[in-house]
Amino acid sequence: MVNPIRSGSDTMKRDLLLFVAFSLLVMMAPQYFRGSYLMNVLVFVGINTMLAIALNLLLGYAGQISLGHAGFFGLGAYLSGIMTTTFSVNPWVAMPVAALAVGGLAFLIGFPVLKLKEHYLAMATLGLGIIFYITFNETYEWTGGPSGLSEIPNLRVGGIIFNSDVKNFYLIWGVTLVVMLFALNLANSRVGRALRAVHDSEIAAQVLGVNARLLKVQIFALSAIICSLAGSLYAHTMTFISPTSFGFNFSIELLTMVVIGGLGSIYGSFLGAALLTLLPEILRGANDYDIIIYGGLLVVMVMYMPGGLVRGIPALYRKFVKQKPETGHA
Amino acid sequence: MLEVSGITQIFGGVTALDTVSFSIAKGDITGVIGPNGAGKTTLFNIISGIYRQTAGTVLLEGINVTGFPPERLARLAMVRTFQNIELFGGMTVLENVMVGMHTKSSSGLLACALKMPWSVSEERRIREGAAKWLEFTGILDLSDHTADSLPFGKGRLLEIARALAALPRIILMDEPAAGLNSQETLALAQLIKRIRDLGITVVLVEHDMELVMDICDRIVVLNLGRKLAEGTPREIQESPEVIAAYLGDDD
């Protein structure tokens, strides 16, 4: 006989152990890649992991699509950038102020927008992303327009200035790991279950007392806050930002990371972000053919691993190594 | 317990329900029956806040709940199940029932994400409560299975367990025996009686006459959107109007 109470606390211990192991692995990475070009790429893996988790909370858990998430990322970057350059605000103050402003904006936008479902929601968020993109380009007195915003200050703690790849790695991944733990906790909680319930059957969730409308807006705002935070960190590590980083293409790339990694899996978001950030670097040698390899890989992934890497790899392992039927779930 | 009066529902030009009124006593099992198209499911959708009726009021324990959304009714301890079971397919059996305890728990988004001590202890309480209702419905051994993988009969039991986890004072069941075999239907009858014995008022829409006559304390008969009769199973069986309505449409 299964004992759900016992198995519950076992699962909690296993999850914690997995997270500690993952964090240790991440923190050891600079030992191996210090001084190499990859160090810089790994900083981007961290930022993209944060963004993919943010989108996954919305898409993978609550089942609500957004094609405009690059806009929230950009908004965080520009708010932080403008506050710290034009108004000389301390970056540590600018980041939370930007995050709260973006979260508040998303909360207000969320009420009308999240009334829409599926294709209509996709169209509305697509439009939203484009509006943000145009705003970054056109309000050049503030943003510098297409030529970008430069001389954004690095973050500093006491005498340490975060201006090298290794320091930035620890900064970005420190925050990413916190976001990850935050998302993992949320996913396995009362609120996380309510989100998945809304995803599977909104009407049944409502009948059980879940305020689906408010919950969707809350998670949309939380998702935007994480994007804004990632955007601010991006601005302060790059010290230069321009609108092209925050356009429609990047929204689609984020969506691809989430789907390839695995919908509804936080570690999947890391795998998707890592693959899509590293792939262009690996394929650099292939010159112009990289786009073909890239596209082909996407098609193969979606056809043969519809559950994403996080479910596809264990399935392959079982199929070819252990020959054991599937039990339980991750 | 529950009082509906003058419920009228007009879809386009069609009158689905026409001034239907009845009241349901606390602790009873009440059956709502009627030929296909009588308006039974429409009535359920109105009572449970899914449809907004054209006219009429619904009183729940003396409170006028007309037009309340379903999530508000859940907080007033009224839940329902669906004819085509609505499970959270991607979640485990245990997790499904844990969602049932949503109104009996309160940790918010931040408390959950930060794993505050009270949300951790609440999580344990939710888990224990959910296990209790799985045991009550006899599907505790399926806890770790995903809801999608359950056979229909077990899915039905899961949906009932999930509704009970909300600790309702009244539960509406839309055709709970639909799709069940005769053995499962017998077990369902016992389960519904045990639910009533917990002091929970049960209202069910049902086509299985044997089940209805066996377990119901009172029966409301609808036909073509109007209330045709109301009474004990014996009174209903002997009612000439009911017999006339069912002639040639014997389910």
C-alpha cells in the first residue's frame, strides 16, 4: 500500500538534494571555463534560464501563452538603464523599482488580456511585445532609439565591481539559482497545483474554489517581474543595450527554449535555455549552414521529444539502456 | 438548504427552463430526473454558477447567491461534479484531491514560493486531508497514478473524492452513474449514502432510475423545462403525470 504522506516527504528531500547538486555543479563551472570565451556564453545561459522559467510558469504551468515576453525583459533593461544613467540612481535601487513597475504594469494589462484564450491571447501578447519594441525605438530622448543606450554602470558590492565574465557568472547564476528555487517551491505548492488545475480544466478548478482569473493575472505579473529582473541584470552586465535584443524574434526564441526544454518543468527550462544559447556557438563553424542544422534539430525535437529534453532524455535512457516501463513522473 | 425559485433560462428563442421552483432539505439525497432535454443539466449549471439565468433566484442556506461565480459558491461549501468527469489529467490522483482543498487552505503565492513555515505545515495538512478522502472513496492505492491513466469508473470516484476534499455542505452530482457498469453503480449507491451519512446534502441529476429510486429521499421531475412533480420515490412512481411523460421514452 502506498503511503502518500511518507512519499510526500521523500519527494521533498529528493527535490532538495537535486537542487543542491545542481547548484554545486553550476558553481564549479568557472573552474573549468575560466578565461575561455564560453564563460561569457554561460552568463547568457543564466539570463536565458531566468527568462525561460518566467515564461514556463505562465505557459507550462498556467497554460497561458505569451509572445511578448521579450518586451518585459526589455522594459526591465531600459528602466534600469535610464534610471542609472540619466538619473544616476544606484543600480541596486533601480532593479527592484523597475521590477515592481513592470510587475504592476503587467498586473493591469493582465486583467483585460488574460480574458482571451489561445490564439487570441497569442495575438494580443504578440501585439504587446511589438508595442514595447516600437516604444524602445521611438522614445530616443530616453532610450537612445535604435543606436541604443550605453555607459550603464556595473553593479558593485563594496569594493567588488561586477565587470568580468567570472564575476558576472557568479552574480547572474546566484540570482538565477534563487529564481529557480523560488519557482520549484511554487510549482510544488498549493498555488502551483491551482495553476496546473486551471491549465487542465479551468471550470473544474473554479468549481473547487480557485479564482482562475485572478490567479492567471498574478502569475502573469510574477512572470513579468522575473523578466524585468533578468533585463536589469542584462543591462548592468552588458553596460550597453539596444532594441534589437528585445524584439519579436527573441520572444519566439524564449518560447522555443521552454518547449524544447519541457513544458511545466523548471529544470527543463534550464536545459532549453542552455541548448538554445550554446547551439549557435557550437554551430559557428558551420558558417551559413548553421540555420539549417538549427531548424532541422528543432523539427526533430518537436517530432520525437514532444515532452521536451527533460522527459525525452530519460525516456531514451529507459528505451535503450534499461528496458524498463515508465513509472511515476518527474 | 437550497432553494430555487422562478428559475427561467432562455437561450436565443428557446425556453430551456420555465419558472422552476423547489427547495432541498438539509441532509437529504434529492434526485432531479426527467427525459432528455428536460433542462436538468442547465438547471445544475445555473445553481453552480456556471450559467447566469434569465430570471429567478437561488438561495443557499438563506443567502441569496444568484449570479455568484463558481469559486465563490465553493467558499460557501457548495461543490459539483460533471457528467463527463473533469479531472486535472496531467496531475496525479493525490494532487487532484489536494486541489480540492483549495478553499480550506490559504498560503499565497509568495508564502508558497518562499516556503514559509506555515505554508510547509499547511502543505502537510493538505496532503493528509487528501489521503483521507482517497481512502474514503477507496482509491488510495492509486495516489501516484496520473489522472489521465485512470479507467472511467475510477476517474468518477476521484472526481467525487476531490469534491469531498472541499468539505462541502452540499454536493451536486451531474449523472454520477453515467458510463459506469452495474457493479460500479451499486458501489456508487453505497458511496452516496455514506456521503449523506456525513451530513452532506446530495443533489443528483440521474438517468439510472433504479439508482434514483433506491437512494433518493426526494425526487424532482422536470419535463420540457417545467417542474412536473416533486415527492418521495413512491409518490413519483405513482404519479400519473410522470408516467405520462415517460411513456414511450422509457430510459
